Amino acid sequence: MSAALELHVDGQPATAEDLAHVALVNYGGYTSFRVEQGGVRGLDLHLARLEAEAVELFGEPVGADRLRGLMCKAVAGRDACWLRVSLFSPDISPRTPDWHGAPRVMIALSPPPPPFSDSPRLQLQTYGREAPHLKHVATFGLIRARRVARAAGFDDALFVDEGGRVSEGSLWNIGFVSGDDIIWPQAPMLAGVAQALVQRGLACVGLTGRTERVLADDLARFDAAFLCNSATPACAIASIGDRVFKTPSGVIGRLQDAWASNPVQSL
């Protein structure tokens, strides 16, 4: 497959007019995922995310069958690639925010990205995304957070609120390990598809999972920490602030196996 990025809008090559609007108006939602063996793990969750975003941000759903059809057309029989499926409307802008209807669908197709490097060192930052339950296109805060973290000698940023409650990372969800239990933070954040797939598969690898309030001051009670997103099913975290973690033998492999236990769903 060519390494060139391909952009489609409603099943046709993106036009300069389409791209101009998307470049100038950062209002919309999206999801992104790996296509493997011609299908997607957690496709049902990605479709549900897009439909919820369409209704909340634009007023009407796109329709799961239409979304799948557009994805299939973009993939065009490839066994492996990366898709970013975005929702936007050229009728919405800062001066014209009132339009309601089904959004247009932009699909970006590219080679699968590599997973995150193992054992990142995280800087705690007091920050919360706007409308954190949505995977939206307003990414200024996330990019700035990563720049600030790297300028300070860290690899990435982990967000906490004013009370020190842990929520999510810049581009990923975080989980904590305590024995055979996986603890997900309870806070306003994006419910990640990879997070959900790991949770779905925990019983298959002899682990349990639950959600609870996690404070930055309480990190010493955990044996390990890991991040996950659609490109990285599970990656051990080396440290958060001055808290250093030693990953128990085999736990990351078990988490990756939990993710992999979810079948590939055909487009």
C-alpha cells in the first residue's frame, strides 16, 4: 500500500473546498482505528461513538449502514490500513452555528501508525478537555500539553483536575494494576474504545476490572500503570511524576491478550 494519505468525503475524493472548511473550522467529531484482516476490532463501539457525536454535535445521525459503506469504499479491499473517520458540516461556522442535520463524513486512509514507545515518563498536568466525553477535533490543548511535557523532560502528559483526580492522557486512556485487578479512573474523560476492548477481555486472561476515583496522591498503592489507545493496546508506564513503577512480569502481555481476545468485526 502506498504511504500517501488518501482523503474521501462522502465516498468521493476530498475537494479543495472541503479541505478549506475543515482547515478553518475546527468543529466536529471523529474516531480512528486500525483495519486488520479487512475488519476492525470494536467496530460496533466506533460506530456507536460516531452516531452519538453526530446527534450531539449536528442534530442527526449518519446511519451505521452508511458509515460502514463509506468505510468499505475507502478501504477498497485492503487487508491493513489506518482510518480516521471525521464528521463535519460546511454549513456550520463561528458565524453560522445553528444548522441541524446529518453531517458529512470525511475518511482519511493511511498506513497503520506504530504503537507508543514502551515505558513513557508522564508529567502530571492540571487540565481537562472541553466536552471530555467527545472525541472532537479541538486538539490545541492536547498538543500543547505534550509539548509542555517534553520541554520539561517527560515523554507525555497525564491530566488531573483541580482536586488531583486522575482522568486521561493526551491521546490515550490510563489504567492501573493492583494484583489481578485493573482500575480505571473515574472522572470526566473520553471512554476509549481500546479501554473498552481490554475491559471486555480481562476475564479471558484471569484479570478483573473496575472503575474508581484515583488521586495523584494515591499512586503508590498501585503495582503498575499502563496506557492504551487504538494504536497501542497496552503499554507499560515507567513513571508518573516522581512515582516510578516496576511492571509485574507478564501483566502487559496479559492486557494485550485481553484486547486481542475481541474478534475482528467485518466492515
